[in-house]
Amino acid sequence: MDSKAFLWLFFGLSGRIGRITHFWAGLLLYLARLYPVYMIIANTGDEAAQTTWGGVFLIVLGAAIVCHISLAVKRLHDFNASGWFAFLFLLGDILFWIVLSLIPGQPGPNRFGSRPNSPK
């Protein structure tokens, strides 16, 4: 995947993505959140390291939330729904991620693009 496609996938708000792309990209974001948590636990007793990894976790969490919303917008576009519904993600991100990964998109073009996994 080239850098332009990577940036569009995780930060773009136009176009559509399919269920499988949404699932794997979302899983990658959840796994990215786990590494700083692991490092916090692994450094039990080292307050400076835990503080540092706590800061890293907050940065990763913020970036992951932005990326999850971007993925959700494009996934919602795939079944011809407004991207504004992506903010429901903030209410229950794991449940919303699972639901969006399971609902099939509209076959063929719709008002958000010609096919999934490409910009408009």
C-alpha cells in the first residue's frame, strides 16, 4: 500500500471501504493501542517509564480515535449512510466497529463513490 492510499484509508473522509478492509484496519488500530498498555504493565515499579508510556498511550489513543472515525465514515458511505453517524463510534467503539464490519455495502456505485476501497 502506498503512502497516499494509507493516508486516505486512515485519515480520509471521502469514498467507501468494504467490510474486510474496515475489519483489518480497525483491528490494527486496536492492536496499536495495546502496545503502550503492555509497556506500562511491563514496567511495573518504574514510575518514570510508566509515566512515559502513559503519555504514549494517550497520543496513540487520540490518533486511533481519529482513524476509527475516518474508517467509520467511509464504511457508512459504503451502505449509503451519512458519515455523521460515525460519531456514534464515541459511544461504544468496539460494538460500532463490529456492526460496521458485518453490514454489507450497497452493490455498485452510490452517491459516495463507484466502489469500495477507493476515494470518491
